[in-house]
Amino acid sequence: MSATTFPPRTTSAEIELGKTLQPKFGSDGLIPCITQDVATSQVLMFAFMNAESLAKTLSTKKATYWSRSRNKLWVKGEESGNVQLVRELRTDCDQDVLLLKVEQTGAANASCHNGYKSCFYRKLADLDDAALKLQFTAERLFDPATVYKKK
Amino acid sequence: MSATTFPPRTTSAEIELGKTLQPKFGSDGLIPCITQDVATSQVLMFAFMNAESLAKTLSTKKATYWSRSRNKLWVKGEESGNVQLVRELRTDCDQDVLLLKVEQTGAANASCHNGYKSCFYRKLADLDDAALKLQFTAERLFDPATVYKKK
């Protein structure tokens, strides 16, 4: 995989029931990507890819996203060491979403910049609580201050 | 839950490590939502919610999205009968994504309009294959032609 172009979108039937990846990048060039732990199916994070990051993900087998805040390619774990090794790539029915299954690596084995295994570390404590209180469901695996350098 | 308004976004610290749901709806009023099977953690689908659909999801416990193609509230399963009963709602670190854990119900127990349990029924057969061939990973649970009426 060296190309950063992907097959053109063809017919709805081909997109939905065909056997070729034809990812739909939005008008901003991005496609949403859900990332799961390959072993446990825990959803680790949600981010975006552009064609270049998808191509790089496939060629390196390291999950590579597009950082909208920094406006640049983002090799997950390049700073923290918590690299995601890609084991599987899926797409949905209309091929406008990607799903990665990864082996989360690194000393802390954490996906979230806040030091948690998954970014989804809080849930509504009670679905009927109008105060919308969140409950933490996980322990921190690292202290962000010791992992990320101040810039 | 009757309100269709949610708490205002406060500080980054409160959003990322606080205990109140402060969902970020984009400039289009929408927030992405990942939906998982509560029992197996399989990712079933990906869709969007607006404030009204999130409020309705919480009040009815039936996953209710915003259909961008039809530009209206979309009670999942209202036509096919494959309703999703909400068991848990999570958010991510910066609260701009939601994660639902649901019990998928209905005769076919399928999330996808193409008749599959999950919308993510295809994977790349080989991550190194430049032809980007997809492999089906699931069997169809229903025939869409018999479930959805032509309109």
C-alpha cells in the first residue's frame, strides 16, 4: 500500500454488498474510525482518518489518524509509546465508517491521553437521573503529566 | 428526562474529568454515537444523535437517532421491529462522542438494514492486499425486501 487514493465509489449495491473497500471520505476528506481492542472488543477510542492516514495505517499496521486539532497525521502512540497494532479493518454497510481492531501496546497499555485504557471511562450512573451524573468505570493507568511533555 | 437541552460545556477539566454529562453537539447539532451489543460488545452500528434524540433515548430507553438522510428523528427498529433497548450510555474524554450499550431485540435481532446483526459485516481479507478485497464475516438474518416496505 503506497497509494493515498482509494477506489472510486461505484453503485449503492457495490458499496453495500460488494467485495471492494470503497471508503467514503467526507467533504472535509475525513472518515470516522471506531477502534476496538481485538481481544476484548472494548471500544478504545473514536477518531478520524483521511486517505493518507488510512494508507499509512495499512502499510505500517500502526493505527494512524488525522488530528483535527493539530491538523496533521497522528501516529497513535508516537509520543506516549502506546502504539496500536492493527489486526483487522472493517467497514460498515455504506462504507462511510471504519472499524479497527487493534492490539493496544505500550508500558501503560492505554489509549486515552487522560491515562485510561479507553476514552470511554465514564457512564451515566443512572439513565433516569435528570442531573446526568457520570460514574467513572476504570482506573487511571498513567499520569498524563509524566508521559506528555509540555510544549 | 423531558428536556431537549443539556448542560452547557464548562471547563476542559470538567468536561474531561468531571462527573456531569456535557455532550458536545457539533455546529450541525449532531453528536456521533457508537452502538455496541451489551452482551458481546460487538459494534452494531454508528449513527448520529441531536439533543432531541438523545433526550428521547434517555426517556424511552429505546435508541433514537437523527437520520441525516431523512432529516428526522429515527427510532431504531420502528419499521423493522428490531428495537434497541438501552442498557448503558457512555461518553468519551472530551464528550464529543456517545457510546450506547444496547440489547438488540426483534425477530431477526439485526441492526443493519441489509439484514445483518451488525453493519460491520465485512473486513479486509488481507491488510496487505492492494486490491482492498472485503470478506463477509456474517450471515444475513433477514431479507430486507420482506421487512421494509417500498415507499
